[in-house]
Amino acid sequence: MIEIENITKRYGAATVVNDVSLVVQPRTITVIVGTSGSGKTTLMRMINRLVEPTAGVIRLDGEDNRTLPGYELRRRIGYAIQGHGLFPHRTVAQNIAVVPELLGWDKARTDARVSELLSLFQLDPETFGPRYPHELSGGQQQRIGVARALAAEPNVLLMDEPFGALDPVIRSKAQEDLLAIQKRFGTTIILVTHDMEEAIHLGHKIAVMDGGNLLQYATPAEILANPATDFVATLVGTGDRPFRFLSLSPAGDAVEPGTAEGEAIPASATQRDALAELLWSGRPALPVVNEAGKAIGRVTVDGLVKRASRPAA
Amino acid sequence: MRLDKLGVVIALIAGYAVAAAPFATFRANRIVAGEPQTLLAALPSWAGPTLLAVIAAAVLVGLFRTPSTLRLAASFAALAALLLLIGTAADHLTPPGNTYARVSPASGFWLLLFAFALLAADALTRLRPTPPLRILVLVLAGAFLGFVLFTGSWDRLSILKEYSARADSFWAEASKHVTLALGSLAAAVIVGIPLGVLCHRVQKLRAAVLNVLNIVQTIPSIALFGILIAPLGWIAAHVPGAADIGIKGIGMAPAFVALFLYSLLPVVANTVVGLAGVPVQANDAARGVGMTERQRLFRVEFPLAFPVILTGVRIVLVQNIGLATIAALIGGGGFGVFVFQGIGQTAMDLVLLGAVPTVLLAFAAAIILDAAVELSSPFHARTSA
Ligand SMILES: Nc1ncnc2c1ncn2[C@@H]1O[C@H](COP(=O)(O)OP(=O)(O)OP(=O)(O)O)[C@@H](O)[C@H]1O
Ligand SMILES: [Mg+2]
């Protein structure tokens, strides 16, 4: 669990992060969204103390993050830096092995871990291990950046726009990989992006920032249903393109097992209508009936939102 | 076939050298004025035409657009023939049993040597040899030189007569020269790199330190020796033990200190430039993965700045090998001893005995360190592979 309490960061007169408090539950993905310069990176870097806060406390599993020396703290927290940040003079394998080496792992264990991670990211260890970063494509470099952050099996992973430089196809592939890895290792992930679509797709919770302030911290469904401010609404608006996909598919395709209270919606209605009905009525789920009027299950806000952000899934 | 521009220049130089300049100078003894000898007159009847033929062939190869390997082979053949036959000229011109007569290479020989060295350098540059190959060429050239010296082919050349008259002092001065050049370099590296790191970290210090070192660099060496006499003399007189380890107002100590001071600027400046060139992201990542400041310095900053720092070391080494000649002016020893003695006695061959080894040393140092600089940055060089 990561508890951020009344964190403020000032550079001279400028307040870059203003009195932010939020709690990140273990084994979840929290996405920080906001426009450029809103303080996302700064907030994230205060967690591993690359930036020292002006005021406030950050606790990891109940322990103040200032208890350990900064460098020891950072060895325990994975950090995938904005733009891959690989060491140009080290091979791919050496880059991934950096933190295990700092922690004093023996060579066999480190090598095994490097191969495991390269395979996990679908890069052949024999081929890619000995290469230098400049011999990789941009997408491969970013995957290595994430692999390096994961190398020492950290409980917490900080990712600063990890998929920023990727084309849409590779990007959604990388997002799926990340979700799979998160499930597999149960890592607590904090991810920065300025892409609302990405935030909705990946986040268990979303923190919206603007001008150093935390405007809203809630689940994707809540943010879609009740944006806290006009700014959040605008930001969500930029993510509405995928919701058009909902109007192309019938609610019947999104049916989940289970029952729900209240007036039912026909299976032939669009998913968009179903979501609108849900959000408008403020209910978490709706029963769905077929042409014969027989209940075939229900649709939920969460389910529809996930479909919205990933229509193919 | 089309003409090669450099080949035309080389042909003109070689043509002038053969037709109008003397190949060797003969003198009845060390001091008298010499009699210039043409190439054909200086060499025995079999050797003169042979050398002319080799020169003509090499000039022709150079004149037209020919493959670089052929140009390299031709220039090496011409250089080898020149170097071997200048010894033959000495044997030929020196009357049997005469130990006073002196034969030295004359302007024609030097011009030819220069022309074909130019052709060789040009061909080598076009071939882009890898660093290990360049070192190999250097070693082979050194071996050739050693072979010629060892077989005694040059023994009758004036420069080697000067050498044999003072063989012991030659090696003593050589070792002083190398000690001065390398010792002051080592001291400059030991002091300069940490100073450079400090300047990199402390912005305010940077301008001040670099300005002072810049000023030091502009002081003429003679003036710097003069400035150093008083403080070093004072140290010798007042600090116990200082005089025992050789610290004096004149001699090796001020020469060492002066070379050290001249060396500091390139080392410090290149360290600062090298560290500043380390990508911000690499530094950020180093902190992000949990390196301590020291680990970041040694594992990320130094390796990435190393090629630039090494370039500074190369500048200093070549500069110091040349500058160490001046040490002789204040009794510091080195090859300069022969240069200044030779000037005093108007004995050009003695000047050469000091100058030629200095030039060869500087040349070898430049080639070796250039190769090292290139080898030290594999992560840049691989792009073309
Ligand atoms: N070291 C610093 N000194 C002064 N100002 C800084 C410093 N670091 C960041 N800032 C300022 O703080 C603000 C927030 O920066 P931050 O990097 O956190 O933004 P961000 O939300 O990550 O933006 P982006 O999406 O462009 O990465 C910016 O206005 C920036 O100029
Ligand atoms: Mg940022």
C-alpha cells in the first residue's frame, strides 16, 4: 500500500504539486493523468525520492519512505523512466541486470532473470541480450526499459509514460503485456500518462491532475459518470472516441452472468444506450432480456467501460 | 585514367627533389661546410637507377586514380627504398678508413620522405583501417626501423655517428624525456580528473578554474620556468627533504611542474566537457535504479565520458613529448639537450639526434591513443556495422 499524505512540492515560488493525498491499494494499477506540466512526473518521483517533497509524507506499507537512504529505497522500487533511459554503453542484458547487480545477486540468478524477462517481452535472449540499446527499435527499447524496472522483482513499479513513443498497434500490445505481468506478479503499479483512453483501459483507479492539484481520484467508471470538475469532464471527453464503438454493438454481446434490480434493457439495444441508462440512473448493473422477454443476464458499468476502451476484447 | 590531385602535388615535390635538390651532403669533418651530392652521385651505380625506378613507379601510382591498397604498397616500397639506400649512400660516400668524414641526408631526401609519407598517410586514411590494424602498421614500421638500425645499415650516417659518440647519455636523456612527458601527464591526470569532476558538479568553480588554467596555458614556457625558479628554490631551501628528492629552482623539478601545469587545462576541460555530454536520461536512470553518487560516477558518467577524457590525454601526451624538449634549457634533460647542444655547435646532425626521436615518439603516441579513443567507444562505432 502506498499512502501519499498532503504532499507539496515547490520550486521557488512555483507550486508544482499542491497538497496531494491519495492511497494506492496493493496489487492495483493507479494511473495518473493530466496535461503536460501538471506535475505528474514530479508526484511520481517523490515516491522513490528522486524529488524530495517540500511538505507531506509518503508511506510504503506503513513505513515512511525517508527511513531508508534514497538509493536503497530506489533499488526496491521499479522505475521505468520517461523515454526509456537505457545506459547507452551497456548491452541490453547488462541494462536489465543493473539493479540485481546493485543488490548483489549472484551471476547465475541474475542471468536467469535476464533471460526470463527478455522471453517475457518476446525478445530472444540470445539475439537481443548482447545488443547495445541503439541497435534496437524504439518499441524494443521501451520494453527493455520496463524489463529493467522489473528485474529485481519489485513490489512497486513506477512507470512514466512507458508507451509514449509507440505506434497504436504496438502500444495496445504493450498494454496487454503490462496487464498480464501485473496479474502474474501482483505488482502495485503507478503509471503516468496523458492519454485518458489508456488510463481508462489500464487503471483500477485514476488520479486526474491539473496545475499541481489532484482534481479527482476514483475508479474509471466513477470518473466517467461523475467528473469532479469541468476540466475532468473535458479530459474524459477526449477519451470519448472509443465509446462510439459501443453504439456499434448490441448489449447482448456484453452480457455477464448474474442478476440485477430494476427495469430491463433489450439485448438488441446498443451498448452505448445501456451505458447511458446505467450512468443516468446511477445503478451499477442492469438486467438484460431477449426478444422473448426472458432475462439472459446483466450488463455492468465496469464491464462496458472496459469494452469501450478495448472494443476488440 | 584520371589524375589524382594529391598525386600531382606528390609528383611535383618528388620531381623537384630528384632533379634539383641534393640527396646527401658530404663533409670532410663534423664542422666544415658540406658538399651537396645528387641522388645519382650519392649512390653506387646499381643503387641510383634502382631508387629512381622505385620513385618513378610510386609517383605514377600516386598520379592516377589507383586502388588505395596499391597506393599504400607503392608508398611503403618507396619509403623503404629511401630509408635503406640513404645508409648505402653513407657507405658509398665515406672514403674507406676515414672516421672524420660525415654524410647526412640532404633536402632532396627529406622532401622525398615527406612526399611518400604523405602518399602513405592518404592511402591509409582512405582504407579506414580498424584501430588494431593501425597499431599493427605502427608496430611493423617500428620493427623495420629497428631492423635497419640493428643491421648497422645506417652506421655511417652522421646522425648515428653522433649517437655512437654519446650512446650512454642518449639513453639517459631518452629516459628523462619519457619520464618528464609521462610523469607530468600522470600527475595531470591524477589531479585533473578529480578537479574536472569537481568543476562539473560545482558550477561556480568551473569558470574560475578554467580561466586560471587558460591563463597558465598562455604563459610562454621560458617565462614559466622563470616564474617557477623562485618558489621551487624556496621550497628546496625551507622544506626538509625537498632538496633530497631533487626539488630545485632549476633542473627537472621546474620542467616537470611547468609541463604539469600546461597539461592541466586539456585534462580538466575535457573531463568537464565529457561529463557534460553524458545524456541527462542516463544520469536520471542511474539515480532511478538506485545507484549511489559514487556508483553513478564510476559506472555511468566515467564510462560515457571516457572517450572525451582520453582525447584530452592524447592532446597532453603529444604536447608534452614535444614540450619536454624545452626542459633542457634549464638543465632538466631530455632530447632537448642534443637539440640545444647541436644548435650551439652548429652541428645539424646533433640537432637531428634530439629532434628525430622526439617526432617519432609523438607520432607513435598519437597513433596509439587515437586507436584507444576509437576502441573505447564501441557503442558509438557500431552504428555502421
Ligand atoms: N527541477 C525543477 N525545477 C523547477 N521546475 C521544475 C523542475 N522539475 C519540474 N518543474 C516544473 O514543474 C512542473 C511540472 O513538471 P512535471 O515534470 O511534473 O510535469 P508532467 O506532468 O510530468 O509533464 P509531462 O506530461 O510534460 O511530462 C512543470 O511546470 C515544470 O517546469
Ligand atoms: Mg512527465
